[in-house]
Amino acid sequence: MFVFTLVTTSLIMVQAKKCLNDSPQITPEYHLIRKCQRSQLSVAAKANYTTLSSCKQFGLDKRALSLNFSPRNTNGRRWKTLEYTCEVLQCAETDSGLSLTKDVRYDYYSIYGNPMPTVNSTCVPTTGMFYLVAQRMNYTEAEKLCQNKSSVLAEISTEQRTDTLAQLLADEGEDSAYVSLKRSNSSNFITSNGDSLGCTSYRAWAPGHPKRGEKFDCVVITKHRTWRTVPCDESLAALCELKPSEPNRKRNLFRNVNN
Ligand SMILES: *[C@@H]1O[C@H](CO)[C@@H](O)[C@H](O)[C@H]1NC(C)=O
Ligand SMILES: *[C@@H]1O[C@H](CO)[C@@H](O)[C@H](O)[C@H]1NC(C)=O
Ligand SMILES: *[C@@H]1O[C@H](CO)[C@@H](O)[C@H](O)[C@H]1NC(C)=O
Ligand SMILES: *[C@@H]1O[C@H](CO)[C@@H](O)[C@H](O)[C@H]1NC(C)=O
Ligand SMILES: *[C@@H]1O[C@H](CO)[C@@H](O)[C@H](O)[C@H]1NC(C)=O
């Protein structure tokens, strides 16, 4: 344990420059999804901003997945009946768009610009949208399966993510699932998008993990809020995370909303 700590510390020092330059997470963008529609999903925060860009920045600060913004009306004025111009939301509309209602005062924006894949995803408020694939597969297959559905294997690099995703596993009666962490060399792990674990400080390794030796190159999250190293050819469930995306305007995002 002592030796491992030393190795980790020196790695952080070696990579300090890289980590400072590269933001560990890609900053999501809010894309216009529906004009004259307002989502009824839970509000993370609300405020009176005159510009869309301030509202979007407010959304990022509150880690909102979507937002309702009220632009000036056709007379160039603000709507009189408005409480706040900017409502940033904890979650985002899924495929059915069921929480959207017609409301000429607002436009709806989301970090998920494309139709959701045909999966029942669970929103972890102000974090993202996730789904468990209970089908058994090896790590490579798990990566591919998530990719096939506009997703990636789930990131677990914060305490909030580890705790909420472990709960998702527990709720679905699954012991463990592959996540986005794989050994890159004898002393380091990287995520699917190439971020080094050395760039973050939170760890949730189960006692005795990470196990040494090349047979234990892939990582699972457990329902007990821990991470474990496993052989990459082990057949296990997978935890996927929807990727924020640019809208593809050729397709109608919500099946059940006509506007
Ligand atoms: C926000 O702005 C709107 C429109 O200008 C105004 O009607 C409303 O009273 C303001 N809300 C608050 C809480 O200040
Ligand atoms: C999503 O959940 C609903 C209700 O539980 C179910 O009817 C539907 O088949 C599920 N869809 C998928 C793609 O799993
Ligand atoms: C991914 O999608 C392609 C094309 O639809 C399909 O051939 C392939 O089997 C899928 N792979 C997985 C792992 O689901
Ligand atoms: C391990 O990989 C990281 C980046 O992924 C690199 O910075 C580091 O030098 C590597 N360490 C060894 C011992 O190869
Ligand atoms: C995963 O399974 C695929 C298909 O069965 C196989 O081609 C691949 O070598 C396996 N990868 C690992 C790491 O076991």
C-alpha cells in the first residue's frame, strides 16, 4: 500500500503539466432543441439573465443537463408574466420528450442534441444519463456496445459518480459492471477518452486493488461503491453513459412532441 502511494504520487508529478493543460472533462454545450417549448423537469437553479450565453454559463456552473431560456418576444420586450428568464435543469428530456409543454415564452436547450438511443436510461441529476447492460460481455465488447448507442463506458472518477452509479447497480440487482477505466501501463489507468487517472485524486479501490499483473487490466464498479480490477476477458455487465452531442437536424428528436 505504501509503495503504491509512492508510485501514484510520482505519477501525478510526472503528469502535472499534462493535467493542467488538458481539462479532464469535455465541456458540454447546450443546443437548441425546441422553440416555444418548456421542460417541466426539476430545476437545479433559476435566474434572470438577459442573454442566452449568460444562461448557458449559469447552466454549466450548476452542471445542468438542459435549460429553458426566454428570449425577448417579437416586440423586442421581455414577457411580462415571467418569473425568471433562465431555468437550468437537473436532467434532460429523454426520447419521448414527455415533460415538454408548449410555452411561447421559452425555448428548450439540451446537451444531448440527438435522439436518445432505444434504451431506458437513468438520469443522475446534474451528472448525466446512464444505463446498465445486463448482457454478459468482455471489456472490448462492452466498449463497442456503448459506442453503438451514442454512449461510452461510464466515467467513475468522482465520489458523486461512484456513489450514484453504485446505487444504480444496486437498484438493478447487479454486483458489478465494466466502466471507463483500463490499465495503460504498469502504474497508470486511463479512461476511454484517454484521460489519465493520475489527473484526478479520488480513488475507490476495493481492498487489495488495483491488483498487479497484466491479467487485471480492466476496471469494474461494484454495488458496494468500490472499484476492482478484473481480467478484460471476463464476461460481465456494462455501465454506459450517454455522450453529449451536436444535434442532427435531419431527425425529429422527440417522437411524441409535435410542434
Ligand atoms: C425577472 O425578469 C422578469 C422580466 O423582466 C420580471 O418580470 C421578473 O419579475 C423578474 N424576476 C425576478 C425574481 O426578479
Ligand atoms: C423501457 O421500459 C419500459 C417500461 O418499463 C418497457 O416497456 C420498454 O420495453 C423499455 N424499453 C427498452 C428499450 O428497454
Ligand atoms: C454495433 O452495430 C453494428 C451495426 O448496427 C452491428 O453490426 C454490431 O453487431 C453492433 N455491435 C454491438 C457490440 O452491439
Ligand atoms: C504510463 O502512462 C502514462 C500516460 O498514460 C505515462 O505518462 C507514464 O510515463 C507511463 N509510465 C510508464 C512507467 O511507462
Ligand atoms: C472479446 O470477445 C470478442 C468476441 O468474442 C473477441 O474477439 C475478443 O478477442 C475478446 N476480447 C477480449 C479482451 O477478451
